[in-house]
Amino acid sequence: MAPFPCVSSSNTLSRNVTHSFHSLNRDGLQHHYKNKAVASLTKGSRHGSSPFKYKVFLNLAVDEANLLEVHATDSTKKPMAISVAAALAATRTENDEMGFDSYRGKKKNICLFYCAETHDLACRIAAESDTIELRSITWRTFADGFPNLFISNAHGIRGQHVAFLASFSSPGVIFEQLSIIYALPRMFVSSFTLVLPFFPTGSYERMEEEGDVATAFTLARILSNIPISRGGPTSLVIFDIHALQERFYFGDNVLPCFESGIPLLKHRLYELPDSENISIAFPDEGSWKRFHKQLQHFPTVICTKVREGDQRFVRLKEGNPAGRHVVIVDDLVQSGSTLIECQKVLAAHGAAKVSAYVTHGVFPNRSWERFQHDNGVGPENGFSYFWITDSCPLTVKEVVGRPPFEVLSLAGPIAAALQI
């Protein structure tokens, strides 16, 4: 193991501080604290291969030097005692900044597998960190249509931290990916992480009468039975799951990690030229419950859905959009009817611009085509921006480069989640 980065400088500091202590000692300062501080620092400098021990000893040295400062009653010697304590404290800070914390949280090397749909996102994730290495899978089918799969260099992932980037965009691709997901943890890997940016089931489900089937619960149970790897249960990374109760569907054999794309949106909003004029609109109370705490620093507009006969309409419930650049925020979009109705309501109440953000741009049947760009002539004509993430890769390929759409990549957050 390489020596801790600050040890060589600490050896010099140890000599300097020791000399200062001896100078103080010659003038009658207490032996006890001087000897303990020097011994602590000297022991620390000898533990270059063990930064944890070095950190402990360095902390002890700072504590003893502080006591020395307290007991330095001679006014001419007190400044020197203070400087000794300050030098030690500075070294402790230097260690934090120059390597100890990064040593303690040393990044894992990840072997990242992916399905065909997530190839581009996987490449972006790998570009985020040199600790992430892409690994390939051969996706084929037999004559009867069932999967014929092959994991390349299976022996090479033994003892490695392994992850799989999935996309359950349709029922037709889920089975082949589940076959890989169930196989990887059994290959003697150190740990296994499943990254499923969009948990697709349950977005339409309403458990309103006996006989309704909760398919979201079914998928959660399937994922909860992924084999345990040598490192323990599978870690499951999901972004902005649709129904909040779905997070409780998972069993004890999987460790769900629920992330959000909202930080990406906030970063993008702060980059806008009118960032000081942003208001956040929630199309319904469910969206408000899910996201308002993450966006509480922005003025808020809340819409609601009301039923009139057989039809449902969006109405303004609270907040004032007049003169503001209003950004509608929700977790996902399907047909887009609610967002478009919300846009019209906000425009009618005087919004200067209307934009939208969803983490998951599902857009079945090319419903994204309903969303027009305002071309800078007002929110009555369309959206200034429509931000989505790359959690739904097939959608990204269709809308990239088409205003008002902009794609905010989850690559950075996923790369960070893989280090948890």
C-alpha cells in the first residue's frame, strides 16, 4: 500500500514542532503535554502505510498542543504554544484536503454491463469515472425467439464489483434482462448493483376495486428475489419512482436506493439567464407531495384536476404565475394531456414563459410530437424548454435536437450511486 500523501511533510513538521516544544520546555513549560504531543505526532509519522492510525495520532497531537497552549502562562511563550497548536491543526486540515478522506473513501472499480438500449448512457457513465469499465454481453435469440445470451469473460469478473444498467421499456425486453440480472450475482462477484433508472410499472394502475392487479408489486417481488452475491443483497438504484408507496413493495433481499433527477433540473435552472424569475408549478397535488421539498427555494404554483361531468380539467389552485418563467415539474409524462392543459392555464394567468421537466419521458406512440416550441413568442404557443433525462433511451433518440426538448443526463448521478 502506498504511503499516505502527507506523511513526508508531517515528518518535517514533526521535527519542527518538536523543536518548538523543546524551546518552550527550556523555558520551563510543562513536560507532560509536550512529551505526549511529540510522541503522538512521531507515532503518526511512522504509520505512513496506515492513514487511519496516522489520523488518530495526529488528532491526539492537536489535542495535546491545545492543552499546552492553555497551560502556557508565560505571556512571552504563549504565542509560540499557539503557533504549535495552529501548525498541527493546519496539518490535520491538510490531510483532510489532500488525501485522507479520499483514501478512506477509496473508489470502487466497477464492471458495468448494459443492455442494447442503454449503450449510450453506459458510455456516458463510464466517461464520468476511470473506475468504471464497460463489459459486454452478447444478446441473441434462438430460432423460437427465446433469448440466447452470453456474458463475455465471466471468469474475469470474479471478485469484482459488478453493475448492470437495465431498461424495462417494454414487457418484451424484461425477460432477457432478468436472465442476466439473475446470473451476474452468482458469478462470485464482490457485489452486484442493478441500475434501473425508470421503474415502469404502476404508472397507470389504480387499485379501486377487487380484481385490480398491482403489476408494480409483481415486478418488485421479482427484483426482490435476485440471488445474493458474495457481498450480500443486491443494491437497486431507481430514479423518481412514480407512486411513493411502491418503495415499500421491495423485500429484504434487495437494497433499494431511491435517487432523483431534480438536482439536475435545479442546476440547469440556475444556468438560465432569467434564473431569478423562475417559479415551479406542480400539475397536481401528487407532484407537489413528491417534489416540493427539493424545490422549496422557488416560488410555487399548484394546479389541480377537477371533474366536470365525464371530463377532467386542470385549474389553478394556488400561486401567482403572472410575469414569471414557470416550470412545470412531474416525475413522468405519458400522453402529455395534463402538462398541456397546465401550460394553457398558466399562460391564461399571465405567465411570461412556460417550460416543463419530467424525469421519465415515456411518450408512448410518439406523443412527444404534441409538444411545440414557443419560438420566443409566448407561452400560448408552446414551451420554452422541455427537459427530460435519459432514463428512457428510446425516447431520447427520438427527441434529441428537437426544440423544446433538452436531455439532462443521469450519467453523473448514476456514477456516484455506483460508489455507495
